[in-house]
Amino acid sequence: MLMVSLESNEVDPFGLLYRAKWNVPTAAKALGVSDDECKQLFRDYCARVWADEEACDAKKAYKSGPEG
């Protein structure tokens, strides 16, 4: 799998794609990969983002304690 190291002055293609600011061909061109490879990389990116969000929600629920 291609992993791209982005410098602080570069845009985050997956972040822009995730927020629907870019489309797949634009992100693929910025990353230098095919559209199909970009789609797969984006699926992996989304899985990580969603897993992080779920972990954050679970941590908040644990800290707040049982409801009732």
C-alpha cells in the first residue's frame, strides 16, 4: 500500500476528499496514483477516521459513567 508523507505546507488529499472538497480524480492526481488505488486508499482512510471517532465516543461514554 502506498503511504504518502505530507509536509506541513502541502494539502491533505484524503482530508479534502473526506470533506467533499475534492473528487477522486483530483485526489488521485495529487497523490500520483490511479483512481482505483485512490479509492482503496480512501476506504482505508475512512475506516481509520471512523474507528478513531468510535473510540473517542466510547471513551466519552466510559468517563460519563452509567446513565440513570
